[in-house]
Amino acid sequence: MKKEEVILNAKLYSAVEPSKEQQKRFGNFLKNKYGQEVSLEWVKSDAFPGGFRMEVGNDIYDWSVGGRFRQLRDTLVKVPTDNGNIIPLLKESIESWTPEALAEQVGEVTTVGDGIATVSGLGQATFGEILLFTDGVRGMVQDIRTNEIGCVLFNDDESVTQGSSVRRTGKTAGTPVGEAFLGRVVDALGTPIDGLGEIEASGYMPVETQAPPIIDRQPVDTPIETGILSIDSMFPIGRGQRELIIGDRQTGKTAIATDTIINQKGKNCICIYVAIGQKNSSVVRVQQTLMKHEAMDYSIIVSASASDPAPLQYIAPYAGCAMAEYFMNQGKDVLIVYDDLSKHAVAYRALSLLLDRSPGREAYPGDVFYLHSRLLERAARLSDNIGGGSITALPIVETQAGDVAAYIPTNIISITDGQIFLESDLFFAGQRPAVNVGLSVSRVGGDAQTKAMKKAAGTLRIDLAQYREMEVFTQFASDLDDQTRQQLEYGQGLMRMLRQKQYKPKSQHEQVITLVMALAHTMQGIDVDEVNSFIEGLIEHFETEHRDICDRIDKEGVMDDDLKQQIIDISTEYRNGIDERD
Ligand code: ATP
Ligand code: MG
């Protein structure tokens, strides 16, 4: 039986017909390259003045002026620009540059729709590689099959049609990074969308990177203060930690994140807020809030709103993380908020279904867990010999009717180092921030608490747990004995103490003094509605009359027994003073 032969045809486009001698040279080149006779067909074309273009199967040899310019540009891009004078380097690169008839792989779009394109003829494209479509539309390889690849498009797909050509770039998705991004709002590809002009990037980082290995990390031991009493006292967050904020819609999740960002003012911490699948109006609100509280100077907002294509929403948190890594690698501390990962998972699900992946639980693709774990693993505290920088991640997840056992919430709970659980019932009862003390936890942050805070918070969690139990048991009791009533009052007072207005972060000394005073039962007997004004007055008293105590707590972060007793004494005195006046 005769072996089946694949016949290769080459097409040569040029303005003038090649001479016999030239044709022979082409023939030899092709024979060497492909190991067989290749028939050469000449097509007259004026599109390549001063050069030619040859197509052999999927390979394209571009010797047109445009193609050679592109090669030159690619060479010059590789010239290092970080050491001073680059003119000699450029000169050298240009002098030593010889154009090559490089083969470029060019494929063809077979189908396109919903921001997804299937491309044939790019057999060597790699997963995650960026492809260039007509009109500069960019896409990313997300699916590799036997004869074609699936690619998500980052821009509008209008100019991409069936049959249009696609070029490989050999690069993976990346984002520009740098100091100039601080104070700005950008989209998932790092393009400014706040109308404040171009941003001069200091570098370009891939959006997907490996998380730092264990050897490069050190334990979490420095706090990142949220300024929210209920969190800093009971669920402290350390630099490099991943703490989930979870709750139903409209329970104050974003509020906790923005308050934390506001509280980083003057604390040498860069903040990145990534908005995924949200309304543009919500993103603008966050931006205005941050501007109003002078927090935008050290913050970046990365936004892929609900109206952006799913691929952009999918890539946004990774891009935000790449920007954070740029700062972390310089030894800086970064706080990054992903608001929120449920919408991120939904965007990824849409993408995967369009790419024909088989749906799993709740129709999410099987790798949705890996999607979030590889993102959150990039939060880290680097060891001192590589700069000691850190990324603290605050992912947000929205639950439906408080169901934390749904697929995405359970996934993310298991990847993070703890969660702050917000509850609608508490929120509507006026207990804001609506932190459910029983269900919230921070698994590593305790090590990061200052000694003063640790000592001050003492039995708060246990006291609150006892109060909750007692509250349930005494719900239907008509008359209570004195001791039980006092216990209940004490618990109610503590709950009131934990209420805190938005945009009013509390400093260390404020939190420590409040806790010490309250846990010493100083507020016993005060009407619950008066609790917050009593605390305000007390803090003012401390700040004016006992500044040294406040400064000591803020600066040293320690509190010995003497100091604790002193705080209790001053508080009791203050309380007695008020009682006498009334
Ligand atoms: P969504 O699910 O829509 O994203 P969310 O859980 O992020 O909502 P927020 O937008 O943060 O919730 O807050 C909902 C509303 O509650 C806002 O109007 C906000 O101003 C208010 N709010 C949040 N926290 C507090 C607080 N501590 N005190 C008073 N009001 C608050
Ligand atoms: Mg929100």
C-alpha cells in the first residue's frame, strides 16, 4: 500500500515575480525546512512593498517592511532601561540587528460569540498565552483541544469574525504596575478609567504567578489594624493573613473593607480594592468614600464591573494581586480586598460553560476551588532576607440566606485563615457592624495582636458566649433573680459597646481603654442607650487628662497590671463623677 503523502503548498505574495534564481532558493529553503518538496505558487500582491510574505500551512514568513519593523521593535523592547543611559545600548541593538525571515504562527477564527473565540491552526499556543486578533483585540488561551483552542476575548468581539486571522504573541497575560497607580482607578488590564490621564508604569508583571514558597515566608506576627473594635479585639488580622468577610447582601461587608482601608492612613500600608462584577455606581461610591477620607493617596481601585465582559471579571483579582506583588517585592505592606469572590466564581462559571467545560456542583466547573486557592495563596508575609513585605487579603463572599454551606462559601472558608461572619438579623436589629461573634474566627491573627490588646480583650469572647446562652434561656422567664439580671445587663452593655459607626475607626488606645473598662464591669447599671455616649466621654477624658496613658498604649503596645489597674481606677472615678452629677 502506498504511504499517504501530505502535499505542502506554499504561497508567495509579492509585488514583482521572483526570478528563476530566487525561486530556486525558496525551493531549497522549504525543502530543508519541511523535509519534502513544497510546491511554490506566486500571487501578485501590492500589500508588501519592498518585501514578500510566504505562507506555508500555518507558518508565515513575513519579510514585508511592516514585519521587519515589528521584529526590530521586539528586539528593542528587550533592551534593559533601568540603568541610566540607554542611547548607546539602543545604538548597539540597532547596529547588530539583522532581520530574519521568522516563521509566525497565524491561526484562523472558526467561531466567535459571547466573548469566546475558537481558533484553529495555532497548534503550539500555550495555556494562558495572549493572542492578537484583528484591530488589536486581545484574547487569552483558556482551553486547548485536539484541533482547536478556546480563547476568551478581553475587548468587544465585534471586529472579530469567522475567518479573521489570529497571531500568537508568546506572552502570558500581564498588567502594568508601579507607584503611579496609587490614587487611580483602573480596569482589569491596568488601563485607567477615571479620566485622569495616562499612567506611567514602572514595570509589567504577569497576572498569574506562583505563590511564594514556604521557605520565603515567615510567620504572621504584626497586626493590620482594622480600627473596628469587634474585629481587632476578637478576630485580629495579621499582615500576610487571609481573612474572609462573609455575609448576605447588604450586611455591611464592603463597609468593613473600606473602614479598614481608611484606618491604614499613616500606617505605611498600600491598599488595593478590587471590585468584581459590581455596579459602576457602587465602585464610584467606594472611590468617593476613600477620597473623602484621604485614603485614595495610598490606594488603587481595580474595577471589572458587571457590564464588563466575563473574562475581564475573571482576570481582575489576579491583576490586582500582581499590582500588590510589585509593592510586596519592594518590602512594603499591602492590603488587598476582593469584593467579591462569589461574583468572580459566577463570571468564571459563565466562561467555562461557554467554553463547553462540563458543569459540576451548582454548575461551577471542577477547578473553581483551584481558581480561588491559587489567588489566595499569593497572600504572604515574606521573610526578612527578601525584604519582609506582605500581602494581606480580605476576600469577600456573599451568601444566600446565611447559607455558609453552599459550594463557593465552603471552598473559600477552607482556603482562608478565618472568617468574619456578618448576619442580617443583627444588622437589622441595629447591631452594626453585624459581626456574629460565635461563628467568626481568626486562626492566626492572635499571634499578631499587640500585648496590650490581647490583655485588654481577655474574656470578651467567653463573656459574650455566656450572654448569648443566657439570653436564650431567659427569653421566656418572667421574673429573674438579681444576679441573672445583672449578667444580662452586662452582656447587653458589651454588645452595645461593639456597635460602631461607619468611617469612625478606633485607635489602639481607644480600643484598649474601652475593653479594660467594660470588662471590669464599670458600665454596670448604665442604661444601654447611654453606653456609647458614656464611652465617648470617657475616651475624651483620657485623651485630655491622661494623654501619657494613651501614648504609652499606642507607642509601646504593652500594658502591665499597674497600667490596667490605673485605667480601671480612672474609669470608675469618671463613672462616679457622672453619677453624682445626675
Ligand atoms: P452588598 O451585598 O450590596 O455589596 P454589603 O454587604 O457590601 O452590600 P454595605 O454596602 O457595606 O453592605 O452596607 C450596606 C449599608 O449598610 C450601607 O448603606 C452602609 O452605609 C450601611 N452600613 C454598613 N455598616 C454600617 C455601620 N457600621 N453603621 C451604620 N451603617 C452601616
Ligand atoms: Mg458590597
